[in-house]
Amino acid sequence: MTNVIRVLSVVFLIALAGCTGKEQTEDKPEVVDAKPVPVIPAPKLNPDSAYAFVKQQVDFGPRIPGTKAHAACAKWLHEKLQSYIPTVTTQNGIVTTFDGKKHDLKNVIASWLPEKKQRILLCAHWDTRPFADRDEGANKNKIFDGANDGASGVGVLIEIARQIAIAKPDIGIDIVLFDLEDYGQPEDSNFPEMKDSWCLGSQYWAKNPHVAGYYARYGILLDMVGAKDAVFPKEDTSVYFASSLVDKIWNTASAMGYGSYFINAKSGGITDDHLYINQILNIPTAVIIHYDINSTDFFGHHHRVTDNMDQIDAKVLGMVGQVTLQMIFTELSSKPQ
């Protein structure tokens, strides 16, 4: 009984949170008997399942473009998503990285109810940076697992795909797993400076979407969402392009009891996949990303050999997934009947 009361309370609070956006103005007439729109509660996501999906990626080895691990993981991602969502495509393309190398990129795209015009975009990157350049000494040239930076967001989205298959929400949803996000030019590179060297997969997809004229109501990008000490401030690029969406996500998280993780503070803007989705496709997109505003840095093992499964917490994966899933079901609640 206690669980039922708590769920209903959270749902009611989310409904109230959705009614406190910036669009309100003082000169609007007061409606005394107005009631919050009932919010459909999202199904309960399984944190252990999300954790297992992270581990399965890591078990392939670092998913560095051009390696056997990368090719094997791409195939697995396609097949795993297709086991939950029938319409899955792998977008292939050729891109050139800062070091002059050409790479075959593979963006994996799952589309739930592809015939629906009203859509939500969920995304993460699945590749691994080819070197631990933020580490010390000889480690700077070593490869690493990319458990949090890469696999964590993807693991959460695969679990969300599993929940979508069970709950069958009546709204279009696209899950896009971007390749070659993390092959950006290091600060101490000896190569000529390359503009926009990061996020090559999302740049390619935004310029060549899987559906001509693609648009979504909004997008949510997950990046580094599984560490034990995670904290998610409001990232400035997201606030600039999608302030109402950011408020809605963070209000939802707060109403669900996750305010100590989704903190009401801003971090500086970063270059991530959401930047190009906003700039090229004009889809308001926000990133949920681990960033410590005290140290003004990403999570402590970022681009280091220690970014492995030891850093991953199923509870944090489940929390981020639950907030993201609730955003979908809140959108269902606001659909015109």
C-alpha cells in the first residue's frame, strides 16, 4: 500500500512540475478550479538489466572504430534493439577524423511506431575513445573500456527499449546510438586543428537523417550516466537551446526524489551530440551528463584507463532511465485525445 501511495504522489508532483514552466505570465486570468493534468506513470525500469547491457558492451572490449570489437558490438546493438523494437536500421557512412584517417561509421537507429508524426528522440554514443589521453604517463596512449563514457547511456537506452516493447506507448520514439562521438582531436595534438572534430556520428546523422525531413518534439541525450558519484547539473548548451525541456527533466527528477543527483545548478556549455542536433535539425535537445561543478570537470575517470565496470552503479543507471522513461509517459499524458 505504501508503494502505491508513493507512486501516486510522485505522479501528482510531476504533473505540478509540468505546470511551472517559463510560459506562465502574470496577466493570465486565474482559473480557480483548474486541476493538474493527470500524468501516466511510467513502468518500473530494471536497473540490473541496464547494468547487464552496459557490461555486455564492455565485454566486447573497447569499441574503437575500425576494430573487431567495434564491428561485433555494432552487430549486437542492432540485433538487441531489434529484439525489442522491430524497425531498426544501421546507418553507414564514411568520415575523416582529425588524424586524416577515414572510418566507416555505424549509427544504430531504432524507431518505435515509425508511422507516427509526433516523435521523441533519445540518444547516446556507443563508441570508445582510442586513447586515454587524460591519464598520466604511459597510460595516455593506452586503450580503455569506456564503461561510463559510452556504454552507460547505451545500456540505459536498451533497457528503455525493452520497457517500450512491454508497455507499447502510443507515441513515436527514435533511439539513435551515435558512432564516432569520442574521436575528437586532443588539445596537445600535433595535427593541424580540425574544426568540429568531435561527434562525427551525430553530425553525419543530423545532415543525413534516417527519415527525410525528420523532426521530433524534443531530444534527450545520455552521456556518462552510470558512475557511483554521479551528479547532473543543467548544462549550458542545453539551457540555451532547450531551456523549457531542461526545466521539465529536472523538475521531473526532483518530483521523483532525485534532486540530489539532478542538481539545480548550471555547468558550462560542452560540445556533445546534442549541439549538432540543435544547430542542424533545430530539435530542442538536452544532455544529461555527469559534471562536477566544484572541480569544473567531468566524472573523475573520464578518458582514463580506470573508466571500467568498477565505476558503474546500477542504481544510478536505473534512476536516469526512470526519469527518461517518465518523460515519455508524461508526453503521452499531454497528447490531445
